[in-house]
Amino acid sequence: MNVGGWKMGVPKWLKPTLDLLLSIDFVIEGLSGIALYLAPSGRLARDFAWTFLGLGKETWEALHTYFGFAMVALVATHLIINWGPMVCMLRNVITWREKSSNPRTLLGLVLVVALFIGGGVFYALLY
């Protein structure tokens, strides 16, 4: 990364630490999402003192919100740090270079895009 003409490197400890934090955040987001999906709607959770893994609905909502904000910041940091390699890989896939890309890479990209579009359409039709 060039900042004001100075070439800056990323410290060696930053990428593994970022991966660890993103993994922990992902697990907590997943657990809180499952807990909130299973929680009774409205004030029933409070009236019946509903808990999941020992935590009430309000606590799960707070965890989900705060760790969601943390995940946005961590993903943004990840994108900034790895922007150059990601652009290079995408350029290789788009320009279809024989040595650096293969049909499986393009097929994987197409399948991921189709999964997101199909999931969005399915969700829109279902709800």
C-alpha cells in the first residue's frame, strides 16, 4: 500500500489476528441468529423468561447487533488489506489467462453468483 509516496507493509500478525476475530465473530453471529430465530416473538420471551444457552432475548439481540457492527468493520479492514490480491485474481478470471486460471475457477464464480441470485429470488417469492 502506498501512502504519500511511502510504501507500507502489513504487519505479519495482522492477517492471522483478523482471521481469528472474523471467525469468532462469525460463530457468535450465527449463534445469536439461531437464538433470535427460535425466540418467541414480541414480549412473550420476557413474560415467560425465555432463555437460550442461559441468555435472554434482549441479550441475544444486543450481541447480534454489536457483533454485527464489529463484523462490518472487520470485513472492511479485510477488504482494504487484501484489495490488491483480490483485484489481481478477479482480473485473471475475467481475462481468462491460460496459466493463471482454469475453467473450475470460472465455474465456481458463476455458481456462487447464481446461488446468491437464486437465494434472493427464492426468498422474495417465499416471503
